[in-house]
Amino acid sequence: MKSPSSSANALDLGKEEVRLKGVLKRIVFTNPTNGYSVCLLDLSHNGGTVTITGHFPGVQCGETLVARGQWQEHEKFGKQFKCTAFEATLPADVHGIRQYLSSGLIHGIGKEYAGKIVEFFGEDTFYVLNEASARLTDVPGIGKKRAAMIKKAWDEQRAVRDTMIFLQAYGITNSQCLRLWQHYGAQTKEVISKNPYVIADAIDGIGFKSADKIALNLGLTVDSSFRIDAGLEYVLSQAESEGNTGASRSQLTQTAAALLELSEPTVQKRLEALLATDVLSEYPASQLVQRNKTAIHEACIAKHIQRLYATPSRLPSIHIENALLWSETKLNIHWSEVQKNALRSILQNKLSVLTGGPGTGKTTLLRALVGMLGAKHVRLGLAAPTGRAAQRMSETTGCTARTVHRTLKYEPSIGRFTYDENNPLPVDFLILDEAGMLDVALTHSLLRALPDATHLLLVGDIYQLPSVGAGNVLHDCIESPYFHVTYLNDIFRQGKRSSIVTVAHNILEGKCKLEAPICSPEHPQPLEEDLYFVPAAQPEEGLKTLERLCWEFLPKQYRVDPIRDLQILAPMHRGSVGIEQINSLFQQHAGLQRRKMQIGEQTFFVGDKVIQLKNDYNNGIFNGDLGIIKEVNEEDNTVTVLFNDEPHVLERSACLHLKLAYAISIHKSQGSEFPIVIIPLFTQHFVMLKRNLLYTAVTRGRKKVFLLGDARAYSIAVRTLDSTVRRTTLSERLKHGFKGNKIV
């Protein structure tokens, strides 16, 4: 629902202040930026349900509101009540009590138990919860354990609500408030009052600007050291979000000064103090200032690469030429000279990179390599950054592959990986696929766990998008003197007849004309090629065509599941054919007569396709994992999600990092392949239309790819090279090498 305007689209019906009293039935809309909300207020016996608008920090469905304001006539949404002031109290009547307890706010009380409790205690319910909670066991179905859980949640909720009211005055959303409470508990208000800027680091989604608003309202001066330090930290974190591992002094000072609205000398003075006390680091060779943890990652990556390179190999003797002949017979293929050289190089060098586009034979080479090493009983490790990439690696090589996180075995109880320099991985040869996705943090964790004699092969496509996280690891390794690099350019897949492969390489070569057959959902036809263009002149038309294509045409044509087998990869989040709009439409199309749960600002239904947006080590799910919601348990406040066909039971708080995934960003698709990929392309996406973005999207399709939209957008993407150069220190650290034990 679009945000109604509180003024421009509304006409005053009268200036006389009106007082309304009712039970908050539903929060229809909340603008997360300014807190403006549209709600339904149940006036019960004397007026039915009315729409009220305004700012209502901390209120929950079921509470009684006494609202003051004026009636207005909105040109689109009709008669509404514009609230200028309100008071919220716990509901006093049975209807309001039942609705409040059914809201899911109190852990252990869903609709079923809310009904039982209110039916048993009536208007005395709140008294029982506050003063006589032992009586809850009188309610049929509630034992001592559940009664204690309900009492604990009830007491905690009162403190949570006080904190939420304090925070929401500064624009912090409900879901962010809950995350803060989970992180700091009852100390939340005290911690924030002392130094509000700590929350910008501690909680995802609460950035410097929100913390700054709180700090200034609490009376911190604009030139306080807390504020300048936080501003510098924020600028560096923004640089990392763009893929860099640091920023130059001048860029850091100028950007922070503009952000803080302070003079550059004032900021520069504080920067020098942070560098002098080692709060921040500077690497002179790259002239980059870095956050300490990022500097440590890159320094240690360089140290471990040098360690691996300097230690002799302990692999059993392999007669390479005989192994090549053996693999040709076993796989029933004939190696080209380039492929032979690639295998020779990988077996002869401890550190190697294998790179090439789709159809160039990377998978066949890996299958042969795994067979050769297996025949010699080499302890082999296969890993990939994502679950889907690991699964695909297992299927193509016939050898078990795991995600990097599972390979290193994260242990939640100790908060770190089990395997490290003190407990190395039991491998002699590690093959890492989709290495372009590695950021510096994960690479550091992996390399520190490799024994000295281990061989390392990085496999990836350098033409795809770089990692989402900070760093440019694959590129920096390729440029270093330590890795032997093999480039595969010849196309072998499907006898050079794959349209996906052909179009992907045409994109790399800058050929703007899309040579692909046209497909129309209006005119069913045999689809024998593996890539098609679906024309749509305007985005609105494209959205309708996309809907028909995914829910009618393709399921009938290929007998596929539109949720499991199709994946939409969109260039942008917003817009009429953006990720948010597509997900909203497709969630409705999937049918809403299902069990659901409201989590933050998002409603999830059983059967929804979702994506995890942050590593959750406690539950064993990671950034980019795709899943299907299988069950919603309102009584226990849990959601069961299938990730890689494994059920994960998540508490409500763990679901805050889930988003709908009928459509996902092309960046989030890295490391994955899907049976059928649909890519909407329109000129309204021009900001994001880049060659490597389009190339990455097209190469995600395993069987079929459908490019939907405007051919001009395709041409724009092919012509537009990404001019962004990631700034890191790893390349320089690797080039400059080591003097003694000190990295220079």
C-alpha cells in the first residue's frame, strides 16, 4: 500500500478538535523513515471501525487509544481521522484484551491460548498476569512451564515497550527496537543514553544517521569525540559496503566532514589521534586508512598465502602424463592442449587459479582432478561460499562439497570456527569453487585453517560481479606472484550450440545486438532453445507479462513449480518491475489463505519463498541461502523454513533477516544456478545496467533463460562497463612480500 499523504491529498472537514476512543485493530501501513502510520481503530458499539492517521510510536494491536484530532476527506482513501495527540492504555474490555494477547507480542500466547485465557479470566486477565500469574495453570491446557514462560514474557514486554517508546521518538522501527533489546536487554536505554553511536555498529539496519539523531537529541555536542569517531567509522563502513577495504586520508576526512557538518581540520585532528592510538590503521603502500579488523584480515591473508607458498608439497608422486591419459579414458573425452596445461599447472603448483566463462570446461577439469587425486588417496576438500554452489559442486564432481562455513565448522557456543591455525583442517588439497564471492573476512578464516603443505585451487569466473562483502580477493590473488593462473577461453559446452553460453560470451565481447528467438506467453510454442527474449515495451506491461510467464505459461510448458524451479533476477529493488513490487505481487498470486506471521514490517505465509540476508551461525543458515516456509507456529512464535531441503525452526527474532525471494537481486544470485531464470530489463533500471551485472544474471540459468523487457535496456547494459575499481591493500601486501615475520 502506498503511503497516503497526511496533508497534500486530504481536505479538512472541520477545524474542531474531536476525541475518539477505541481499540487499535490493525496497523495498515507504517513509513519506516518518519514513523507515519495508517491504522484501523475499532470504536466497538458506537461507531464501527474508522481509519486514523498520524504517528503512534510503541502502540500495539489490541491497546485502547484515546486519540485527539480532526476528520479529513482524503481524495483517494476517503474519510480519515488525522490524529494530533493520543494516549494508549492496556485494553479494559474483554474484546480488547483478547485482541492484545492475540497479537503475538507475548511469547507463549497465540490466538488459541489468548482465547482460553480471556474466556477464563475475562476483565481480570491483566490483573492475573500482573499479580497472580500462578492462576494461569487453572486454564485448561496451560501447565506450570507455559505459565512461567507467559509470565516472563509479560514482564519483559513491559520493559520492551518502555524502551520502544523511547527509541521510536527518534525514528527507530519496531524490528530495530527488538534487535536492540535482544542485544542489550534491560540495559538498552542506559547504553544508548551513554553513547548512542554504539548501536550503529552493534545492530544491522541502524546506521550512523539514526544514532546521530538520538545523540544530538540527548545533548551531545556536534564536535564531541564520540560523534567524530562514529562519523569516521561510518564512512569506512560505507566504503566497505561498496567493496573497498579502506579509504584514503583525504577521502575519509572530506566525506566525514561533510557528513558531520564540521571543518576538515577538526575531523583531521581526530583522525590523527585515532591512528596514533591504533584505533584505526593505515597501510602506507596503498595509502588507505582501514578499520582494524579489516586491516588484520588482509594482513593475515597475505601472511598465510606466503606460508602456503613457502612450504614444500607433500602430495604423493603423480605421473601427470599418465594421469591425463587415464582421465581421458575414464571420462570418455579428449583434452585440448589448453586443458592439459591447466591440469599440469594445478598439479605442479601449490597455489593455483582456474578461471573462465560458462562452457569453457571448468567443471570437466574439476571432475578429472578429483578423480586423479582420489585415485592417489589424497585427503581432498571441496568447498564453496554458498549452499547451492556446494550442492552443484557435489553433483558435478561426484565428491561431497560443503560451504566454507560448514567446512570450518562454526561453533555457536564459543562464537568462532572450530578449525583454525591451532586445529588445522585435515586436507592435503582444497578446491574452492565460486572464489569470486570470497570477501576478506571469510578468506582469512579459511586460509588460517589450512595446514602448511596444503595445495589450494581457487576456481571462479573473473567476469562476474565481485564479492558482496569487502575485498577483491580473487582478482588480488590473480595479480599476485604466488598463484599460477590458467585462463580458459574455448567453448566446449553442448558442442558450442548453447544460446546461454553464446549470449554470455557476446556480452563479454560487447556485442549489443541480442540474437535470441522471441517468446510470447500469448502464443504458446515449442521452446527448443535455452535462451529467449520476451518483449514488453513498458514496465507496467512487463509486470503483467512476467506474471503470466511465471504462473501460467512456463508451468504449463515445462511442468515446473513456479516457486521452486523459477527464479526472477532483477537489477533493482524499487520501481514498477523492481524486486519489492514483484515479491508483493507474487506473494498475493501464490494465495493468501494460508497460515501467516507478522515479523517486523514483513508478513510471511506458509509456502513463501524467502532468502536469508545475514549469516546466522546459531541456526546454521547463511547470507544468500534460499528457503521455503513450511510451517508457522503462532503459539511458540516459531517459523519452520526449509533451507537446502533441511528444516530449520527459527524463533521470531531470527526471522528478522528473512526477505521474500520470488525475485532476488542479481548480486544475491552469485554462486547459484537455477533451472529457469527470468531477467526483467527496462531502461528505468539504467543506474544498475552494467555488463558484468547482465553477464552474471545470464550465467545463473542452468536450463533456460528468459530476458523480459526492452531490448534497449539490454544494449545499455552491454555497452556500460563497470568503471568502479575496488581499493584494497591485499594486492600491495602480496606484491611487497615479507621481511622476516613482519608484513610490509
